[in-house]
Amino acid sequence: MSNTPTDDQNTKQGHLNLFHEHYYRGLPVQVSRGPLIEEYLERLYQVVQEALMDNSRIFAVRVDLRFPAAYWPLEGEALGNSYIRRFWDVLKYKLSRYEDREHRMHPANLRYAWAREYKAGEAKPHFHLLILLNGHAFNRLGSFNYGGDNLYNLITESWANALMLPELEGKGLAYFPHHGQYLLRRGVEWELQELFLRGSYLTKAATKRFDDRLHSFRTSQVSIRRSFW
């Protein structure tokens, strides 16, 4: 039986609403996989907006994080969201160390959105991420070779650290989708549209579970309500 909420269920729950339109706040969204969650769209909109307020240019990366096939937690535990929280903590630390080591003039200003989802028939979740960084500090992932001092390895090693696995194993557990890197300049509408369209995939209702008492979507903290567009 599907765990995707129906309109009636959302009305009764009073906190999640399905969104079926092709545009949200004038920006295109993906509805090819079914309806989106309106509250998640709003949160995504706000976190992108806040990134643009702090940075005239942002570099965005889509990445998916998975658990190893043979990986299970200790008895009595679950594959909960503590892993993705540890990932963000480790990545923040590594970014800070990277800035100090490289004597970077511009801070990373990390912001993000993530979604917890399940493939049909699978018991383990996976995570879809949208990472937003200061475009003056980063403008590419770098080489996909292990051991390089670049953003790609910072991300893969952070996931391995979060799982308490050797850093080399993180490379096979992080998937970077094709055409998943974006440079977005404040005020350039078509660049914003491309990024929001791609990011809206994280807000879809399909493949999320709403009955496991775990958050299915979160972003970094936001504190604004006004818009550039």
C-alpha cells in the first residue's frame, strides 16, 4: 500500500498539502512524478532566496547519498536521520578546515535541502540533497578521483565519516546526477528557474514515507520572508 498522502489525509493532518500546479511562485516545478508537498516547496524557495541574499552568486550541487548494501545499524536502532545530521556536521567542519588550509577569501556559506525517500520494495532509505554554496568560494566539484583536495571529496568523505566507514568507501555511496551543477547569479531569472525546477524534485510526495515518525524533508535554517524575484 502506498504511503503517499492523499488530499483527504492532508486535510485531516492539517500540516501537509499536495501541490499539483506546474509553477510555484512563478517558478517551474517538476510534477511528472506526481504532486509535490507545498510546505516543502515553500521551504526550498526560502532557503534559495536566503542564499541569494547573502551571495551575489551561488554554486548548487545535486547529490544522492545511500547506505551500503550490507550496512545495518546496531540491534534495536533504525536507519534514522541522525546519519544525515552527522553528514552536515562533518561537511561544515571540513569546509571550515578547507577554507583555513587554502586561505580562502570567501566563506562557503553552506545552505542545503534534503529529502528522505525509499525505492519500491527497499527497507533502507536514501537521501536526495541540494547543496548551496557561495559561488565566489566554489564553482565546481573538481576531479572525481579519490584523494583530491576538492568539493567532490569533501562531500563523499563526509558521508563516509557520518557512517563511520573508511573515507574511500564514501565515493561509491554518493551519486552526482548528470548536469547536477549550477552557477546561479542573483537577478538572472533563467538560472533561478533551472535551479528551482531541479530542486523541486526533492519535494515530491512519491517515495516518501509519512508514517515512520521521521522527517522526510528538511533544509538549513531560514529567517527571511522577502523576495528578489
